[in-house]
Amino acid sequence: MPFEFSFTPDQDAFRQAVRAFVEAEVRPIVAAMDESETFPESSIRKMRSEGYFGVPIPEEYGGLGLGKVGYCILLEELARVDASHATIVAAHTSLGSTSLLCYGTEEQKQRWLAPAARGEKLLAFSITEPGSGSDSGAVSTVAEKDGDGWKLTGTKIYVTNGKEADSVIVMAANDAKLGPSGGVSAFVLDKGMAGFSVGRCEKKMGLHGTSTAELILDHVAVGPDRVLHQVGKGFHVAMTALDVGRVSLGAASLGGMQAACQEALSFSQNRTQFGLPISEFEAIQFKLADMAMGIHALRLMVYHAAANLDRLGNDPSKWSRLDRATKTREAAIVKCLASEWAADVIDEALQIHGGLGYIRGTPIERAYRDARISEIFEGTNEIQRVVIARDLLGRGL
Ligand SMILES: Cc1cc2nc3c(=O)[nH]c(=O)nc-3n(C[C@H](O)[C@H](O)[C@H](O)COP(=O)(O)OP(=O)(O)OC[C@H]3O[C@@H](n4cnc5c(N)ncnc54)[C@H](O)[C@@H]3O)c2cc1C
């Protein structure tokens, strides 16, 4: 069987449907959303009813059953027009739904995953704290034993969808001295639980349509029905979700790169200097060629990684050590390269726009601000390099 790389007719049709939706419902509101720094309620409501909050989730749990490849198509198309919409879906799906799909009991899947996949409930995922970012196993939010349940106390920060989410996957230390292996557990909390509240929301450089919230936990009482996976295995939950998140971040970067390249291409053909369209100058042509090379390579990488995730399936108990290591390395490579290539492409596209690229409100200026976070969240690129290097040193190329 030759190495084949093509989308099925159904996947192509899904891409066309998403593209039409995004052009009709998202593009018209993006500039105003960015300027007002507000969560795009109305377009998100429509996306929920289209099933876009459950794309990779099997149909038996309320999703569209289109796998990670379908999910990457969605994120690529969303991010071609707006990174905030893509990020809202990604925090919900890659981090929230994946945790429930891979580690939830049947009862937990019916209770939280199915409504999330149907778009009725919005999810968020919270591991970061003021004192633990890259060192994410060092969480100081405490899960103190209380009868057959726990009381959770601590402060979480930088939670995407934190303000709007109905439920949040929260990492807390059941035994801080054990660290990430054995000492961290994943809990599902619902908004409105006693002691659980939203604190400050950050003002940011970009992603103005997303909330980035502090969550305050003050002796929140949780029963055993809210523990995902086993007590002490929360770090496994987080790392599995982040592997999906890193591949999907690659898809969003791919969308952002294409939009920037397209903007640069048409601007360069219309902007005349020295009596010629600037696209006639070799310096500009080389920038455009470099963009096309990055986009081509990233497309292959993202969908290869997404297809591998689909091949592995959603049951971690069936994954071998090699499967896990390969998946984690590939996700880190995709995340790192995608975010850096996207930053380069968008920077060069802005350069091609000259002074106009620096003017507030142009699509390329917004893309530049929106893209910078991709080198930081879902694990900084320094941490991705640590992950890749450790695996290389452990089992070679
Ligand atoms: C807009 C936004 C949305 C976010 N969404 C979420 C979310 O939904 N849920 C969530 O839990 N978190 C979220 N985060 C948090 C994000 O994942 C963290 O900010 C990120 O992991 C980095 O942690 P930190 O900010 O504490 O930086 P630090 O860990 O303090 O890192 C500071 C610098 O030191 C470097 N560094 C640290 N350790 C090492 C090392 N061992 N080797 C080399 N370099 C190192 C880092 O790479 C970085 O350059 C979000 C953040 C932002 C800004």
C-alpha cells in the first residue's frame, strides 16, 4: 500500500461547510469583537448548534464523530478567520472533552461529555497557578480528604473559557510530596458549586474574544463521582489532553498562516511602488515562497499527527509505551514548529504590508497579536524542546 495523503469526500465536504459558516457568521464580527474585547456569544451559540463543539467526539456521546482529522479541519478553518473562535473551541474540546472521553467513567461521560459535545455546556481546563506554570506538576491547590470526598482550596490562573464555562477540569494536589506521579488528581467542577468562583479576567495582547480567568476555590466540597481517572493520576489526564491540544494548536497555526499568506499575496499584487506591483520585486517573492513552503510542510505534519491520534483511538489502556512516547514527541514537534512558523509567516506578511501592517484594526495586525501566545500556552516552546530532547536521549531518533 503506497503512502497516501488525501482527505475523504466527507472531510472535504465538512471543510466546505465550516468555511461557509465561518465566512457568514464569524468574519463579519471579528473586528468589532477584537476592539471591544468581548466573548462572541452569538457566533459561539450558532457554532454550538452546528455541532462544532463535539467534532472529534463519537456520536454515541453526542459528537459528530469526525475524529481528530475532522477536528483539525474545523480549527484550521476557524483560525483562517479568527484565532479567538478557534481557541474557545480548542480549550473546550482538546483539553476539556478529551479528558472526559479518555478517562471518564460511563456515568461521567453521560453527565459531562455528552452535553459538552452537543454544545449545551462549555468546558475549560485548569492546571496553571501563580506558582506553577511550566512546572505544572507542582500545583499547590490542595485536595484535602473529607469523608469519602475532598475539599479543594487554591487559586488557578489563566483559564481559557474560565468566565463562561459551565464545568472545569481542575488539577489539585492530593499529596503534594508525591509530585506529578501520584500526587495530582483531576476533578470535574461545575460553576455554582459552593466556594467555587471566578476571579479577575486578564487584559491581553491578543485573543480578545477569549476570557482568561482566575478561578478561586475555597473549600469546594467534591465527591468521588467528580474524580477523573484515579486519585493521583491527574497528570496522565493532563498530558493526554495536552497532546491533543498541541496537535490542534498546529491546525490553528496552519489556518493563521494561510490567512496571513493570502493577505500578503493580494496586498503585494495591488500595492505599487517604483511603478510596479511590489510582488514583482524578488525580495517580496522570496518571502511569499518561504510562506508557501512552511504552509505546505505544516499541513502534512498536522494531518499526519491527527491521523495518528485517530489510529490510536480514545482508550489509553490500549496504548503501548511506544505509542505514548511517539504521540507525545510528535505533538511537541508539531506545536513547536507550527507556532514558530506561524510567527515567522505572520511577521513577514506584516512586513509586506509596510506601515499599513502596523495600523490598528487591519487583519494582519490582529493576527500578529493573536499568534504570539501559541509559543507560550499548552506548554512553552522551551518545554516542548525539553520533551523532545528527553525522548530523543531516552530512545534515540
Ligand atoms: C492567554 C492564555 C491562555 C491560557 N490558557 C490556559 C488554560 O486554559 N488552562 C491552563 O491551565 N493554563 C492556561 N494558560 C497558562 C499557560 O499554559 C502558561 O502560561 C504556560 O504554560 C507557561 O507558564 P508560565 O506562564 O507560568 O511561565 P513560566 O513557567 O514561569 O516560564 C517562564 C519562562 O521560563 C521558561 N522555562 C521554565 N522552565 C523551563 C525549563 N525547565 N527549561 C527551559 N525554560 C524554562 C519558559 O519557557 C518561559 O520562557 C494560558 C496562558 C495564557 C497567557
